Amino acid sequence: MRFYKIINDQYIKAVGTGHGWTEISEEEYESIITAIHNKPQETAEIRYRLKTDLTWESYEVEPTPPMPEPEPDAEEILDILLGGDAE
Amino acid sequence: MAVDKLVDSTQLDSDLTSVANAIRTKGGTSAQLAFPAGFVREIDAIPTGGTLITKTITENGTYDAEDDDADGYSEVTVNVSGGGGGSLKSGTITPAERTMTLDVNLGSADTITNAVIVPASETPLKSAGRTVFAMVIINESYKKSIVCGSNSGGSSLFTPVTYDGSKISQSGSTLTFNGGGTTSYYFETVLYRWFAW
């Protein structure tokens, strides 16, 4: 199996298996996966990006307003009216 | 005229009548037929079976013999290449950051007409925003896209969103899945499996 990583401007954007990008060893793949699983908790203002040395770098972002949820359909409205599960 | 055989005139009349009846039936007439001119005239008037040609088909489609100036095909040879539907391509990708688009590499620039991407994580997806649970692109040339997503926090699935346009695009060997749209969904930092053919 071929392992790869996608690097953009000194940051690891993704890893995967298959064709393309920068080939890496399985050991490096697993170490990046482990790093991704240990990503610090993000907030609305603070995000993290993974550096090539597998450390996380924080950066601030403008809080984005929450996107409106889709309107419930008739069945969901009926569930809500009847006391069913609502989001 | 050589006269060298005896003829049973009754039998001859009966046989000629049988032939005339067959000609009348085929020609759709009940007119009296005089032998031999009437027989010949009616037989000549019967339409032939038409012009049949052979044809080799190399592309999918609907074919009409009239377009080939023929009445039909006597033999058809079909030799349609598989195009983009011939081989299944697959792979995985785990984004390090939550993202609305994912690029995967097909390994070749073969035209893709169908694709699907799904998270392979058993860990419930948690997110501050909507999450892509599955994206399916069906029909030739991405004429229809279906995105299944969850609400914020991943506690419930939304009704799949169907797009008439494409939610993925192909540039050479790169296939891009795009969760954005009227209702935008994000790919989380979990393992996704993708298949394309």
C-alpha cells in the first residue's frame, strides 16, 4: 500500500493511501494520524494547523456566524409537535 | 411449341388458382389475375424486403436505419469502449484540518463518471458545523450529486441534499469533492474512503 501526505506551505493538509502527492512511509503515515487524533480542541476563534514537524500551530480566525439549519420537513415538524426528538 | 406431355386441366386450373390466391393475398387485392401477365404484374408490384446493411457501432446511443439510408440492419457489430466506467479507483484521505473540499489523486486522467466518499471512522463525528457523512455523485458527467450530512455536533442526519449540478470536479488526475453549496458540509479530521469509476 502506498502512503502519501499533502503539504502546503510547511503545513500538512492531509494524509492518505493511494496515488499522488508526496509518498511517505507507513511509519510516518501512522505518526501523522496519531498527531491528527491528538489535535487540540478548537474554538470559534482559535484554530490549529499541523506543521511538518508534527506540532500544532494555533491561529486566530474571525468568528463565523452559524449557518441556518435547513427547514424541517413536515414529518420532522410533526415529530416536534408530538414531542418526538428534536435537534 | 412442343407438345410432349399430357396435362390434367382440372389439376392445372386448381394449381394456378392456388398461386393466384397467394399472389392476391400478398398483394392485398382481390382482382382477377390473368395468366401469365396478371401474375407477373402483381408479383412485380409486391414491395421488396428493403435494403439491409451491416453496421458497426462504436458509441452508445440510439440508431435508426433510416439515418443510414437503409430499411434495416442485417448484422450489427457492437464495439463500444469502456470509457471511464471501466476501472474502479479508490483510496483514503484524512484531512488534518476541517475543510469543505478534499482533493484526491486518481493516479490517471481517466474520465470519472461516478464517485462516492464516506467517513470510515467509528468515532462519532463531532463538529462545530455540519459534517459530510457521505457524498455520492451519480450518472454520467456528474449530472446528479447527493450529499448526506449531519447537523452541528453530528447528533442527527439531515435529509440528503440533491444537486442537479456537480459537487465534484476533475482536473486531470485530481478529483475534488466539494461539500459547499446552498447547505454547506465539512469534511472532518477523520479517515475518509473514496471510490471512483
